[in-house]
Amino acid sequence: CVTDPSLLHNAAATTPGSAIALTGPYGTTAALLPESDPTADYIMVGDSASYRGFVRRLFTENTRISYAYEGLAWLFPVYYAGPAALSVPSSVPSSYEDEFRAVADDFPETFRLSCDGGVSVVEMMREHVGDIFDRLEKGAHIFFRGLDEDIMSRVLDLFRCVCEDKGVDYASWKQGLINKKQWHE
């Protein structure tokens, strides 16, 4: 869906068969991989469709980063099946499930898929929040896409608890990650 009027005008001025150049993603919510460090870990939480391009770029496409990547890409997918207030299973929509699982099988050292059809993404993260925290302390990037306010609040509570357990001020810790461009909402 194109919402920028100047883009609509340009698109309307073309004729069938005309060559056009497309770039993306477009807009302020676009999430781009910081490719400057091929050893950086990427923790991706949220709508699996938002991360499909990340995973492809890192593992299956013929790109500079796919050849150089040595970090860990860790996906915590959310698939909304019904009202989020009832339950948000941490399972991959069937259209992407095979693709993500194939990447996990082909790249077990550099790609993790954390999902279990009956467990919420918050519970999946709870199992690993200490490891996630440690990775963030070492420079990992964390991305959040497509989470409703309730889910995001519960994920943030996980980090608050870890910070409390470690004697770290949560607000300062999170702001530090934002300042270092490691926290992407």
C-alpha cells in the first residue's frame, strides 16, 4: 500500500512494461540490519513476517553479510491466533514454518528458532532471558516488531526482573542500549 502522494503520482505516470526502481523498506517503522559487525547477535521478537527478510538476508540470499555472518540470529516468533488477551502462542505461521525450520537445520550454530505451539512468546523468552541479557551486555541487538502493548509490557517486565536480580537499574540499562543503537522498537 503506497501512502506517500509523490510515490502515487510517479507510479501513475508509468505504462505497462516500463522499468521502475523499487527500494525498501519504506517508512519510519522499517527495521534494517546493522551489517557493520558480522559477529553481532540479533534477537528478533515478534511477528515472524517482519523477520523473514532478515533471516533470508543473513542465511539464504547471496549477500555480503550471508557469507560473513558469524553471530547468532535468534527468532522468538509470535503468531496471533485469536485475542491476544487469551493466549499468544509462540508458533510460526505455517507459511513460514518450513522456511525458518530449514534455516535452523542448515545453520544450527548461527540461527535459533525458539517456538513451541503451546507456549507464549513471553514464556519462551522467560526460559532464555538471562542468556538474552548477557548477549545484550556483549553488544547484541534486539528487535521488537508487531507486539501488542500487553505482550510488550510482559517482555519488558522480564528484563526488569533480570536487572533487579543483577542489581542493575533497568531504566539506565535500557536507555544505554537505545543510545548504543542495540534496542530497536
